[in-house]
Amino acid sequence: VYVIIGKKNKSDLIAVIGQSVFGLEVYKELRKEGHTIVGVFTIPDKDGKADPLGAEAEKDGVNVFKFPRWRLKGKGIPEVVQVYKATGAELNVMPFCSQFIPMEVIDHPAHGSIIYHPSLLPRHRGASAINWTLIHGDKKGGFTVFWADDGLDTGPILLQRECDVEPDDTVNTIYKRFLFPEGVKGTVDAVRLIAAGNAPKIVQPEEGATYEGIQKKDNAKIDWNQSAQALHNWIRGNDKVPGAWAEVDGQKVTFYGSSLLDSGATAIGQPLEIPGASQPGLVTKAGLMLFGNDGKTLLVKNLQFKDGKMIAAARYFSSGSSASVELTEEEKAFGVWKSILTNVDAIEDSTDFFKSGAASMDVVRLVEEVKLRASGCQLQNEDVYMNTTFQDFIQMCVRKLRGEDDEEELVVDYVEKNINNMTIRMPHQLFINGEFVDAEGGKTYKTINPTDGTAICDVSLAQASDVDRAVAAAKEAFEEGEWGKINPRDRGRLLYKLADLMEEHQEELATIESMDSGAVYTLALKTHVGMSIQTFRYFAGWCDKIQGCTIPINQARPNRNLTFTKKEPIGVCAIVIPWNYPLMMLAWKTAACLAAGNTVVLKPAQVTPLTAVKFAELAARAGFPKGVINILPGSGALVGQRLSDHPDVRKLGFTGSTEIGKHIMKSCAVSNVKKVSLELGGKSPLIIFSDCDMDKAVRMGMSAVFFNKGENCIAAGRLFVEENIHDQYVKRVVEEVKKMKIGDPLDRSTDHGPQNHKAHLDKLVEYCQTGVREGATLVCGGKQVSRPGFFFEPTIFTDVQDHMFIAIEESFGPVMILSKFKSGDVDEVLRRANATEYGLASGVFTRDISKALYVSEKLNAGTVFVNTYNKTDVAAPFGGFKQSGFGKDLGKTC
């Protein structure tokens, strides 16, 4: 290794030699860095259209040269070389160059020439490096910026960056995810190193060097005598260009969208004979299943015929392999295009409705005309916007008219159980990009029923690579997919439809929630599920009401400038939720994200994943596009951490412990300064004055502590009772506790179900033992119930002093902590109530309105309940401060 010593001067004179959008982005970034571009050398215009790099440079007034070739018979063309040398370039930057550049041009500048190559040299030298990275099944990919040589990709290495190659990556996905964005940055970084005099020259090793020829259609034919993995790699390595193909039914068919299937995967479908294959393919509802010579399988989603027509592989037999669609007389009604696009001489397959001059009113007319002429074809305006060419529009309409479902059928591997007088059907896999899939390596874990401690089912356990796949799907859905194109009211319509589906399945959802979390069924139905449905309906109404504003500015005159703001979605939102209200916490955070137009990757609590994956199924059936919602059951240490660190996640919402919240906040800051909202621990004080309504204070005090088995973030963690009513209050609540029925949460008469999981039960036992050791009076409860499952007795402590552990720390369980305060000493009890690092919720009971207002103003909490408790509503913002976190769920301000 040695270092070039160059001038530390940002105005180095650079010639950019290359083409394409990649070359354009490198050019723009170099100009932003302050470098002087003395010339852009690109390819000639094609069909009257300039290359993007040349077009941009011409706009900037930079000299642009479009030579068809640089050399002839291996030698530089003198006239071309002379024009280049006249620019005075001190460095050649070649971001993407398809032309052969003579060595006298490469070696001419003082700082030489650098070139971008999309592989980790010396591996995959040659023009199809990305293809061969995938074809060879490399686990790592990346790019190299090297000192240009004679075109054999053997020059010294200046800079390399690598990435993981995902199992189902194609040339397009790995390029868009890493090679393009990071390649632009890397090329600019290389120039920065040269300008600083710190650019290395590392001789390429010969060990591991490979050179593969350019991939063309002729040599992309599939050899079927290979394993399923090798077939998958060949197809994805040629996707989209040049396209892996084979002879099927006597014609050339190209295969796209390959993915490996799990070992032993079976499916029902129609056999398709493929010459040379070890066994016939299978056209299924999910696509075309293919078999390797090892008996393992892969799935192909799309097929393209020689004439360019592409179909979903699942439709091979229903659509036929014919390129044309024979229209009936009724279907010819779609010729209404001709009467609308009067300025177009002839309607061809490629004619674009909007590029031909159509406007929004023409969309309405087109839809209504088709409905009138072909009553069986029920179009929506959105169908026109999503199928803008005549060919796409015709095919979409014909499918609708013939009753052929254009949507891919959702494939769900259910676990079925007969319970609670119904049959529940539970998905148990990850949900990524609109599909239920196994985790990498088929890893699973058992989710446990807290009622009896038995396993409910195996659930897929997400790995880091699964997180990356989910984030990539969410990012693509946000940036490139249908989700980013639909208007806000259509977003709202999807959210309303999802809420309706949840309502249709509310008993099933409540049963799953009860079985997986231990929530009493009646509470699960009313609150866990009921409020979730309300949340989606509430935010559905906000979709088209998210508005910016106009702002008067001092510079408004004389030029009459106007400043206005827009509120735009942020992108991929990660959500990490707790186990106490699995579905409701999902709804609180997800509904707002979706209403604003974001996409979501959500990690449910590892111990309560089942309603989240059932929710994913309902979202898919509601019509949410692929990638918008992704659900990843798994561990917080792995999945949660990867989401916190991921550079493509733009916001993370977390509900959980303060300790983990601090760690997440740090990770989000270090990774990419992503936005964060945190709803963390609490030790909510409830102050009960002697002038309260005693019956109400007892009833609501019980609810404040024992609601949802005490597994409630805003539970009253400590009750301060005025001394002259203290003993009476204790007597009353003990009487009420003794009436509570502990039992099966699916029994409608049960008041108190099991704690969520074994580790939490053990923590509660230890918590109460600590209270007894420190001298608090255990009035009742404090131990595990003697029966199968994770049941804990409702507990009451009195004589709790401020210094005690149970006075300071949250139990997150059915434990009432009671302390006296002196009669009339309002400020002293406020001091004690505020002597906590938490500030989530609080409450006060008094008939004195002045006292209620004074106390509520002085209590340091995000929510103050007055003469009530636990009364949350989807329209009211919810959140805390201090070490209870920041940011709001629910309401307009979320």
C-alpha cells in the first residue's frame, strides 16, 4: 500500500466520464463538494433523448461531449483525445462507463483516473459483476472504487464497501438498496481522499480473482440439472436483465421473482411440463413452483413471453401463454379511450392515458362509460391511475369482467384451536412484504398460555436478516410502491376497512388475546380489541385532514413571496410494543403511522405475538399493499436492537421499561439520529382526600390498581390516603378484593386472570417479599395462587414508608401500595407524590373543585385523573414526561 500525495484543494479540476442516473448523482455530489467539473464525457443521444448525466450537465453550463467511441482498432482517436486533454482535467472520475477509454486518457491527469465497479474486487471482474455475485450465491456483495486500468478491472484498489446479500436479492434490489446509494457516496468519498492526499493504492491480490463474461440473453438459458439453490441463484442473478429463460410449451419464457421455499414445502396446483427439468413445475395460487435435482423447491412469481407480455406465474393456465387477449363484444366497450383521447390518431398498447392529455374528469368519464357499456366490470377511479397504459387497462378490465382475481391469494399456515365455543385460526409466521414467511433458518419458539403454562404453538423467531428484509420491503413500499401514490382519502378507506374486518373478527381476536396474554375475555373484548378498532376508525378520519399552513414573512413585499409548510410522511417507522395490551398497543402506534402515509415494521412482545400476526392477516385482506405493514415476532435484544440501529428506519416508537428506552434512544441517536417516541415506566400516584365520594374512590381505586391484573402502564403505583379515612378505606378495599374471582380468563364470571408470563410472576413474588422484609404490612395476597398457570393473588400493602423499595419501584402487577398523609396537608402530599423520577399518570379524589384543580396543576404527570381513573380515549393525547418518556400516542397531536 502506498499513498498519493495530492494538493488539498477542493477546486481540483475533474472530468466525469460515464453515463446513467448513477453518473448523474455522482456528478451532482461532486459539484456540491465544491469541485470544478471541467467536462462531462457521455454517450450520444439515443432516439433524440440525452443521457441523464449529459442533460443535467448541459443545464449547469458544463461542457458536455458525446463521443460515439474513444478508440479505433485499440488506439485512441487523436481528435477525441485532444478534445479531452484541452479540458485540463486533473482527475478522471468514471462512475459508470460503458465505453473503452484509451490508456493515454486514463494516465493523463495529474491525479490519475478512478472508476466504480459493483463487486468486491478481485472477485467478479467483468461487465456483469452484480449478476455473477448472485449467480455464485455470494453471501457478501459490495463495490470497489479502483484506479482505472486498461479495462480488465485489475487496477489498484482505493476503496471498498461491502453488504450482506439477502436470500432473495435480485440485481435490482441489491443495486437499489446498497450498490447505488452507497456507491455514489463511496465514489465521492474516494475523490475526497484524493483531494486530501490520503488515497491508497492497494494492489489487487490474485487469490480469489475471477473474471466472468457479460450476461446476455443468449447465455442466460436455465440448466435444469442443478439444485434448487443453484436454480434460484441463476434466475435471480439474471433478474431483470438479461432474464433467465427456458423453453416451455414450445416458446421462450423468461422467469422473474424467484424465492426459495422451505424444505418439504407442498402445494396444490396444475402440473406444467418443462423440458429438461427433473420433474414438472406446479402452477399454484402463489406462483410457479419449480424443482431442483435435489428435490428442493423454489417459487417464481412472474413469467414473460417472447413478445414482451408479462403475466403472474399463477395465471399461466387461466391467462394462457398467448400474447393476445381475445375480446368479446362487451369487452370491446373499453374502446371508449378513442372517444376521450381525441388528439391521438391511433390507440396502441403503449398509449398512456395521462401522457395523451387526459385529466381527472376524463378518469371519471372513462370509469362511468365502462360501467355503462360493460355492467359486469366494476371500476374505481384508482384502477385508472394504477393502469395508465391501454394494454394494462384492457387486461385489468377483462380480468374484472371475467371474475378473475388479480390479487395474489394470501397463503396462511394456520394453527387452529377449538376454544371459547369457536374455532380460532392463528397465523404463526413472520409477515414480510405481504407474505407469511418462516424466519431465516426456520427458527421458532413456543408461545405459552399463562392460564396453564402449556405451549399454544410454535412461532417464527425473527433474525437480523429478517429485519433487513422487512425494512427493505417497507422502504420500497414507501418510495416506489402503490402506497405512496394513493391519495389520503383512499388511505382512510383502507383503515376503515381494516377496522371493519377487526370488528368482524373481534371475538376471535379477543380469544387469542386472552389465551396468549391472560387478559380476562370480557376485558379483552371491550378494551384490548374494542379500543383497537376505535383507534383505527379515529385515525382513518384524520387521513385527509393533515394540513400545513401559510406563514407571513417580512420579505413578502415587494416580490410577494409566500411561505407555506407541508406535513409529509417520514418513511419507515419501527414500532416495538409491550406484552400487557398486545393488540391495543399495536393499534395506538400503527394507526397514526399509517394514517400519515408511513410504512411500518412492528415487533410485538416475544411472549404475546399472536394477535399481531392475526392483525397482519386482516390488514392483507383489507387490501393494504405489500410492504406497508410488516410484523416480526422475536427478541428485543436482536430484533429491537436491529430496528434501533437500522439506517433506513426514520422513526422508532417504543413502549416498555425506562432502562430499555434509554438504550433505544442512544442507539437511535448513534445510528442515524432517527426520531424517537418513548412511553416508559411509571409509578403513578393517586391521592384520596377525606372529602371524596368514598364509594367511588373505593371502586375507582380498585380499578386503578387491579385493572388488567395490574399489568397497566398507568396503574396507580401508590395510593396516598388522608389519615382520617385511611383505616376505613383499607377495610373497604380489602372487602372488595376478597370478592374478586380468580380463574380462567375465558370464564365470563372471572375478575382476575393469570399474570402474563412466568418471569413476571416470579418478579411479583420477589417484589412482595421485599416489601415484607422492609417492614410494610402485608394485609392480603402477596403470593402465587396454588393452581396451574401464572396466577398471583391481588395484594394490599399498608404502612408503606417513602424510602421503601415498593414505594419507589413499579410492580406492574396487582399490588396496592397504601400510605397515609396528614389531614389538610395538601402541599406535603404533593411533595411526596412528585418525589419520583416517573411522570406518566396520576389521580385525585375530592369533592372540592378548587382543591382538585390545584392538585392536578401541581402533579407532575402527563395525565391527571380527577374523581375517575383509567379513562383513556382515542381522541385524547397520551404520554408522560421525566423518565416516563416523551412523545404522544392518540389524539390530534400524536
